[in-house]
Amino acid sequence: MNDEDRYEAGLGVRRAVLGSAHVDRSLANRTELTEEFQNFITRYAWGEIWTREGLPRHTRSLLTIAMMVALNRGEELALHLRAAKNNGVTREQIKEVLLQSAIYCGVPAANSAFHLADKLFREDDAAVQK
């Protein structure tokens, strides 16, 4: 697979996981500074890693959530908490990952993640009720 094919495959997975609206915003907001980075993450993270057959997307979502907790990356954690449902991840499974994270990443990191997840889930529930 060449870089162009990898980019197209990555773009498809990125859209499936994160949603087209998010991807379209990211690509539309590219600048001279960020254009190569957007190409890189689409081609490499999404086209090279997320397309691999070794793990299902469901598992990749759970791992990514745990890593974002460990790294204290709230913005990316929010993105992947929202996207996880696109990969069949349930709220109960997210709760289990956050509990596991409390042991291995620390209670403060998991506490922040629980607060963020709760906020996002409440927002989702309110949007559905409208």
C-alpha cells in the first residue's frame, strides 16, 4: 500500500470512528502549519494502525481511552469517549476502563476522566431527549 492508499484508507476509518463532521472540521481548519500533520495522522495513525486486523476497533477504542487517561489528555479523551460508541463500546465498558485506569494511572486521573465522561454522557442524553 502506498501513502496515497494509506491516506484514503485512514480517512475512511477516521470518518467511521470519529464521525465525518469532526473529520471535515479538522481538514477544513488546516493551515500551512498543520496540513502536513493532518496528512500524517490520517495516513499513519488511522491508515496504518487503526486499519490493522490484529485488534478490533472496539478494543482499540478502549485502549485509546485508557491511554488518554494515563496521559491526562482531556481533549483527546473527550473525542474518543464520544467516538467509542461508533465502535460498539458501551458506557458500562467505559466505566470499567476508567475503574481499571484508577488503579494503573492513578485516582486523580480517573477522577477527572469520570467527571468528563459523566458530563459528555449527560449532554448526549439531553440531546436525545430534545
